Amino acid sequence: MVRLKKRAACLVAILLATTVMLTGCKKEETVSTPSSEAEASIQVAELRYDGIYQMEVTNSVVGTYWNCVRFLENGTTASILTTDTTIAGALQYFEDDSDSLARGTYEVNGQEITFTVVFVGTGANGGDTTLTYTGVIGEDSLTVDSHSDFNDATETGLHFTLIVW
């Protein structure tokens, strides 16, 4: 029974990952810029490790789902695409270190961040699919562009919000 649940969770993750790569997702956001150097120095934000960064996505195939990414202090990422309607449900994947989590790495250079997430077995002929994100760290948020090696698709202006646990 446990094996069947893991297999079902993997299939949901594959469906969601494929949907993201094929249909894309984009949200518009207004970004304000500091009016002075003093204000700019106050607005320095850091990547946080005490929660997950979450982006709500809606498309015509799956409906509404969430792209959730957790950053660990050791330079690795864990990510899940979930239709779970509660934050507690999404967090359970990270707390249980689920086999459904995609894994990757990240690098931070000042306010800039680059991270990858590898979805195992979701690419052509059962290969892996890598999503690469580049962007900036904001106050409890990330604004990034993404690129999929599955279909060479790029999405811009994606916004993740920190959910602290």
C-alpha cells in the first residue's frame, strides 16, 4: 500500500512538472526601486531557511497548484509541485523528506540567486528534467526567470513568497 501511495505521488509530481513545462506560468508584479542609496541599503534581503518559497500557479490542464521550493543551508534545494489545498499538506512533503521531492542546488551572489531543480524521470524517454531559475532575492520573496531543458521554454517574472514554518 505504501509503495502504491509513493507511485501515485510520483505520478502527480510528473504530471504537474510536465504541465508547468508545457504550458508555462507567469505572474505580473510591480517592483518598486529605492529612491536613495540609504533606502537601498535598508532593503537588503537575505535568502531564508525557515520555511518554503511558494508560487501559486493556475493553468487550464491541472487547475490551481503550488510550486514550493525549500533552500537548505548546505547549498541544496528541495521542490514539490502539489495540488494540496493546505499549507500543512505541502509542508508534509518537506518534513517527511518525501521521495516525491525534486532536488537541486543553488548559489547566491549578493541579492542574485540561481537554483536548479531536477525532476527525476519526467523528461524524454524517462530521463530527468532540469529547471533552472535565475533572479533576485526580495524581502521574504524571490522574483525569478525559469528555463526548462525539457522543451527549451523560458518564463519570466515568476514570484515566490516565503511561507515561514
